Amino acid sequence: MKMINTMQKYKIASVNFKNRIVMAPMVPFYLKANTDGSMSAKQITHYSNFASREMGLIISQSLAVSKKYPIDGGACAYDRNIHTPYLREIVQKCHENKVRFFAQLAYPSISYFKGGSINNLSTSEIVTIREEFIKAAFLCEEAGCDGIELHGANGFFLNMITSDIANSRNDQYGGNVSNRTRLIKEIIKKIKKNLKDDFLISFRFGCSWNLILDLETINELIKSGLDLIHICSGIPHLKSLELSSDYEFNQTVYTAAFLKKNINIPIIAVSNIQTINRGNFLLKNNMCDLVAYGRPFLADKNFIMKSISDCNYKPCFNCKYCFWYSTDINKCPAQRRLKNNL
Ligand SMILES: Cc1cc2nc3c(=O)[nH]c(=O)nc-3n(C[C@H](O)[C@H](O)[C@H](O)COP(=O)(O)O)c2cc1C
Ligand code: SF4
């Protein structure tokens, strides 16, 4: 049997990926967008620099689909004239290097973990938000993006709407799983109906640690034509999953592996995977289809190239607090080590 590894090609619909390594969406907090929501020259350079680092797919930081509230990092995707050009520039750099690029779309500011609620929005406000996501997807396609990722994890708006904890609405967008996924299904269906088949849609799913509920939720989403699911942490239904003490990955990766056995669309696993070798293990054991890394890329942008000679290369120290969430990235010990050539 042929062994699968991170360096092997992958195909979704008619879209080829040069390998199975994904750069996870990450706001570079030390860089700010322009006041009109377009990315600044430094932000564009940040992505352009990564485009030549050999991953198969880059997913952008969260981009706001609405101007109603600010979003971390400040980059937006709601105004065709203002926001298409910067995306086009990044896409071009990625495609020159045969790297695929997805824009991550998010509804800004309302976050479960910051006390936000979706329950006091009227049905027509929910419908307006749905249209904002759809409009943003159209804009991204026009900019040449290979797809979008709907941000439904980490307590963000689309995570709250799928969650039986955060969603206590009593209109058609609340109640059972079918209703709680309705908004996302409507977004996906409209995009699929109007845009070309090779424009891919990923959903970043915030798992609840209740595996059966997560499977049910994802099966609902799949019905609408979703291409790809990215398993991340969400609003916890249970305190934690009971994993055996010798299990080498965390609950998020465990959930991805469980879902991989039970659904038939491609799955991205993420969170503390740390090395290419551990990513290879996940693929060889059929626990996911693509492997995403976040902090390893921040710790060393040459993470993949260095891993080619040492697949156990682990650039990130997994600090209790990641300094990339602040504006002072010089405190990142991995960066300091590289600068000092240690
Ligand atoms: C500085 C920073 C910014 C992040 N920004 C986003 C974001 O915009 N959208 C998102 O879905 N996740 C975001 N994340 C989470 C990452 O995508 C990823 O899930 C997380 O870092 C775990 O993967 P890792 O252990 O490989 O770093 C961010 C993480 C970091 C460290
Ligand atoms: S600050 Fe720590 S956790 Fe964050 S990228 Fe650097 S080494 Fe990794």
C-alpha cells in the first residue's frame, strides 16, 4: 500500500494542491491594516514572503465581511473596489509559487468568549449577515482566490450559531441541528449556485467535544455542498474528551480523526501538530487529509524547508502565551534563537 505523507499532492474537485501542508489562518497582530480595511503594504509582504515557503495552501487571517465592527488585524473583504486589489496581489504571489490561497471570512467582533451573543439579533439582521458573507465570497472569487474558509470556530459568530450552548434563538436559525446550521447552509448553497465549481468552500468548525453532536452538525453542513472541513476548537459542550494517556495528539486532532472515519469530504487537522513527522503520522493513519500548522510557521518561516532534512524539526516552543498575539514578536523565543543562530 502506498504511504501518504504531507509532501504528496492532493486534489479537491478540479483543484490541485502541490502538497498537503496548510498554513493555518493567523492574524499578524503586530501589523495593522489601512483604515479603509485594505491590507497595508507590510501585511501584503507578510503573505508574499510565505508564498515561497512550499506549503500547498495558505489560509488568510480572518477578514471582516461587514464594516459594522472592527476585526483583529483590521483587514476586510466587503468592498469590491477597496478590498479586491490587495487580495489579488496576494493571490498572484501565491499562484506564482503554485500555492493555493483561501480567504478566511468572519463576522467581526461578536465573540462568545468575550460575552457576545447572537440571540438578540433580529431575523432580518441574521439575513443581512448571510448576504454579507455571500458578497464577500463573490469578491474573493473576483480577486482570484482558490476558495474561502468560513470561520465557524473559536467562539466566532458562525461558531455561536451552530452551538446549542450559544444559540437559543427561537426563529428558523435556532433550535435543532438543522436550524442551527441553516444560515451556513444558505451561505454555501448560494455561493455554490453562483460561482464556478472549482471555487472551494472550507468551513472552520469549532468542535464541542461531543463527538456525536459534532458529527451530526457536520453531516448537515455537508448536505449543502461544502468541499472541505477544518477541525478546530469551539464552544465546549463537554469539559473535555477522555483520551487515553498515551494518545499523542490533543482533543481537536482526536475529533478530526474521529470525523475522518465517519464523513466523506476532505478534513484538515490542526492544533499542536508541531512537526512534519507528526503530520505524516496523521496522514499515514488516515486521520485527516491535509495538515495545518500555525505557530510553527511564525516560529520559523522556513519550517517546511528545514523539515525536509529533519522531519522532526520543531521550531515552536509552545509557550504558555504566544507573543504573536501581541505587537512584540521580538519576545518570541524561537525568533530570538534564529536571530542568535543558536
Ligand atoms: C497569532 C495567531 C493568530 C491567529 N489568528 C487566527 C485567525 O485569524 N483565524 C483563525 O481561525 N485562527 C487563528 N489562529 C489560530 C490558528 O489558526 C491555529 O488554529 C492555532 O494556532 C493552533 O495551531 P498551531 O498549534 O499549529 O499553532 C491564530 C493563532 C495565532 C497564534
Ligand atoms: S511565541 Fe512561543 S508559542 Fe508563539 S510562535 Fe514563538 S515559540 Fe511558538
